[in-house]
Amino acid sequence: MNTAQTTPPTWLRRWDGPLTANLTLRPADFGLGLVPARLAPTATTTMVCGYCSTGCALKIHLQDTQAVNLTPDPDYPVNLGMACPKGWEALTPLRAPDRATQPLLRDPRTGRLEPVDWDHALQVFTLRFKALMDQHGPESVAFLSTGQICTEEMAFLGALFKFGMGALHADSNTRQCMATSAVAYKQAFGFDAPPYTYADFEESDVLVFIGSNLCIAHPILWQRVLRNARHPEIVVVDPRTTETALCATQHLPIRPKTDLALLYGTAHLLIANGWIRRDFIEQHTTGFDEFARFVAPFTPERVSRETGLTTPQLHRFARTIAHGRAVSFWWTMGVNQGHESTRTAQAIINLALITGNIGRPGTGPNSVTGQCNAMGSRLFANTTNLLGGRDFANPDHRATVARILGIPQERIPDRNSLTYDQILDAIDAGAIRGLWVIATNPFHSWIGRDRLHALLDKLEFLVVQDMYTSTDTARHAHLILPAAGWGEKEGTFINSERRIGLVKKVARAPGQALSDFRIFQLIAHYWGCADLFRAWTSPEAVFQILKRLSAGQPCDFTGIRDYQMIDACGGIQWPWPEHETSSRGHAATIHALRTSLRERRLFADGRFPTPDGRARFLFEPPRPAPDQPDAHHPFILLTGRGTSAQWHTNTRTGKSEVLRQLYPQQTYVEVNPADAARLRIVTGQTVEVSSRRATVRATAVVTPAVQPGHLFMPMHYPETNRLTVPAFDPYSRQPAYKHTAVRLRPVPARSHTTTQP
């Protein structure tokens, strides 16, 4: 590789400031070095999976220091020897032929992406972004990141961008996934704190799943449900007869987006019948009297009209909760991705509070996260929350972070970034002109995706940092930075139950691809702010910094000594403050975390991290979904996960021949038999689905899984988000993917081809 200083091309806008000296890059920097020396040439090591938030541990089998196979870890407290199809195929995406192996720069004369060396790429990165910020101000650039890189990398990225580069606007695709739950917990409990542990799936005698097809979206967690020996009542609230609903003892097929009416009506019945824990309410909550008055009008008759459920169904649901010894409430994207999603999540929290179902085994209002490190992103990405779950607008928080990091406080912004949707609006308005996209694929996944293509003409500089050159987003980049993937670098993930797990380097990244951590180090050097990050020498060094940032916070994990302790304990749930380790001693701590303390819940003492130590009831009147059906668009389109073999935009799962055989390759849409008969549609026929934004073609699947008047399309296909409506919850700014008005019509036989956009 040529590491000599490279003169930027004449078309590149120059930055007037001096460039820093070039760094020498070693072969090991490009993933060509061996896996860490502590791993023998032929050995087995364990690390957490890089797909979903479950956080399973996989045993990686090495031969000649290279990963050759994997099996699930039977001793890890998360998956207990189980793995879903994605986990079994976790190594395959690393070997894909479309891996990004060297930086690529688009030549404006030919429009083609051409190979360049890292020095040239980083000069271009620095010059272009500095030029935009110099001409249009520090708010003229932004990044969109991910919940799929290591916590240490997330923290480095956010700190580099805001404290080092002096920019402001940044968000991650956690906004599409778990922003609602983060805001709901923070407002109700005082901190973003999922209270449960996975053992609660086995400890409950009543499990309520709301907008969650756990069987498909989190199959290992569904296996934990099946291990429940208490013969539990399983209630599923979902408009669609999902795989999870088929296993339920009660399925409540509500009208889409009438969850709030159902939840408020259930609270009404519990309060009216005295089926509540007044002692818990009086000692540990605030706002109950106002909440009780608010839900009084939500009578069974009114709720029945609004939800489509019968009054006997409503009474049975309330009695089931009331008579349960340990009731747990679980939700995922069916709640989070809605126009009033934060209040819906808080309505679930309210049910747990009024019945005292929190802090005990088998209880809790429990949000299951989507991405492998969304919890790490929520706490440490430094996007719209300051490091450690703090607030940018709080001067005390800024002072604390500045002191811990040893940086001037004025380098820390005193206000929040724009959120994901607001960043896109700012691009549309011409206020943001440069965008850096890291390990995510918004040109497929973002709601109303056609709009993003229209925004391309307004971006002067788009950088994509990814494993692959073939994603929808990478195809439009001006500059591609090749990144190492899971298994090709080290760091930590934090799963849905707050368990910090370890990622290890067990494979070489291809070509000149670098870990995201190393890329951020190099950018800091080229930008001229490396001195701010002189202590950020490795992922484990940053982990020690994050420990200090967690001190005194509800997520305090200062008692975790190092990566080896995480490995030895089988992952460690936060909080685990220093006194928990120092009072026991290191060896006794490891033993306790592997046995009696391996599963830990929050709020067992009824204390919450609010100023008065009490949880808050939050509520407001339901609002109709913004994209209502009419004569031209009479159907409601639902979206969600298709199979357990698909993941997000299929960027990785699509590399596996095994996984591709487990799901249809072409987009399909589920249609109720009554609607299919009326429209003369049969399974296998090509149909057109049209929203007020786009028309796509799909293959019809006639099934009673969807109700009359409803359609369902999996989110993994690029056509789906051409249809969805860009509507957002006002508190979390999370998109409302789950309710779109559409039209359906058969395509004449001579036109039966599926259009790929």
C-alpha cells in the first residue's frame, strides 16, 4: 500500500488550514494480523452474537487462528445452548464477495467509484467536511449511525464528532428501533432502565405480549417462554394472527393502532374492580389519582367500539392480569413504531405500576430491544443523549463529562442534536450538506424511502462507512470507507436485559478494511484533534473510560474490572458498581455473577431514579393514525419481521445461501381470503400495492393471518418502505411504520413480473 502523502484532485475544494502529518499504517491495521495472542492457533472461544438484541453467546471454533465454525454456548445465561438460524450462520457474511476491501472515491467526471489509499481517503474526508463547516457552519454536517457496532466505537464516534470535529447533529438507527422505549422509561422512571431479566420469561404465570411477534423476531426468547413450567397464561395483543398469537391462550386482534384505548380501558376495569395494589401505588408512584380520573371514561363499551374486541374479551383480559401472581408485559416494534408510541409504552408501564408487577421475579413492563447493541447506543452513542445517559442541556452533566474526559467543557454542546427525521428535513432544506453514514442502510430502512433518493441531489458529500459496497446507501456514496465487521474486532455489546457481553476478534478483515474504532482514530489524527483522545488507545482503554462515565448513574458498572471479568462471568448486567466487587473480592464476585447473581432485576426496593424516588403515571388522549383509509386506499398495511432467517435490510443475512432458502426471495403481501375472493386474487399472483406515495409489485399470499381490510408486508424487502408514511411520535420521534393506507389490485397475467426499484 502507498502511504505517501497524496495530492487531492483539482476538483476537491481545499481547506486552508494545515494538514496533519500522515500516520503510518501497519499490515495489522488492515485486519491482516492474527487474532489476539491469548487465543491459541486451535482453540474455542466464546463471544456474543452480532445480530439481534437477545445477546446470545456463540462458541467460535478456531483452526490456525481463524474461525472455521461455531456452536451455541450451553453455559451462557441468555441462550442456554440455543441459537436461531441467523446465529448459526453468523460467520458467513464475513466471507461475502462484495465486502468493502479498500477506500473508494467517486470521480465526478466519470461518476464511478475508484480505489484510493487510506491517506487519500482521509484527506478527502477531512477537506470536504471542513470546507462545508467553514462555509456553512458546524451544523451543516451530520452523521447517522447504528446499534450494530461496539459500545466503545459508538462512544468514540460521538465524542469525535461533537467534541473533536465541533459538529452537532447526529443520530442512530436506534431511532427506528428503540427510541420510544428509551423515552418512555426515562419519563416514567427517571432513566432509560429496562427492569427485567430473561429469567422472567420462565417465572411469570401471565405473559402479555403487545405488538410483539417474539416467536419470529426473538426466537431464543420464545424458547425461554417455552421453558416456563408454570403453565402460564399467554396473552397476545396484535391485529395479525402471528406465530406468537397462534400459541397464545388469549389472542386480542385489535384494530391497528387502538392499543391506547385497550390499555386505558384495561386500567379502568382494574381500578373499578379494586384489582390494584394501593399500597404499592401510594408508596412508590405519583400521579395515580389524575390517572384514575383520566381512564374513567374508557368503559368496556367504548373500548369495544374503538378496538373491535368484545366486552367479554376485555373483561377476561383484565381478570387475567388481576389474578396473576407474577404478570410480565412485553412489547417490541408493534408498540415502538407508532404515531403515539411513547404514551402507548407508558400505558403498559401504568398497568404494571397499578398492579405492583415490577421488581419481582416474573414481572415488569419490559421492552425487548431490536439491534444487538441498541442498549449501548441508547446510553453511550453521544447522539441525542450525553454519554452515560446524561443530558446535553444540563450544565452539571456537561461539567462531569468534561472532567472525566479531561477536555474543556465548552467543547461539549449545550443542546441536543436534531433527531433522525429532523436531520433529513435539514438536508431537504439545504441546511445540512454533508452526511456520514456508519454501519446502517437508511436508503432501504427509513420510512417513505423514496424521499431519501430525492435528497441525494441536495447532499454535497456523502460518506458511507460499511462492510459492503453493495448496500442501497453505499451505491450513492461519494466516499466509501471499508469497515471490519463483527468477529473482526473487539468491544462490548449491551443486550435487552442490560447484560454487557464481549465481542472478540476471531477473523481477519479483508483487504484494507479497518475496525470502526481504528477509522475513528485516524480521522481524529487527520482532523487535528487526536490530543483530545490520547487516552482512547484501544477498545478496552475506552471501556475503562466508559466505566468512569457510568459512575453514580443508574447504569453504573464501575465494578467490572476488565474484559476478562466479563468473559469469566458470562456477561454482566448493569448496574454493577465498584462496591459490589470490592466488598466481595474479585474471585467471589465472579462466582456470584456466575451463580446467584447472574440474573438481576431493577426496582426491587420500589425506588426509582427520579428526584422523589417515585415512578410517574403519564397519559394523554388517543389520537387517530395520520394515514387513514378512504375509498381510494381502503386497506391498512401492516409491516413487521418476515422470518427468523431475515435481518433488517438483508445486508448480512442475504449473503447466506442457507438463510436465503428459508424465506421467499421476492416481496410478498399477505391478503385475507375474503378480500382475495372479492378482488379475484390467488396465492402466487402478482399484485400491485399502492399508497399515497408509491406503487410496488408483490406476490400475493392468501391467508387468514391478516384480518379483512388489512395487508401485511415484511420490512426486509426494499419495496415495503416505499409505501410507508413518514409520521412520527412527538416525544420519541420514532417513525410510525405500522399503519399505512393502501390500495390493492391484481396485475393482469401478461404483466406478472415483480418490479425491483
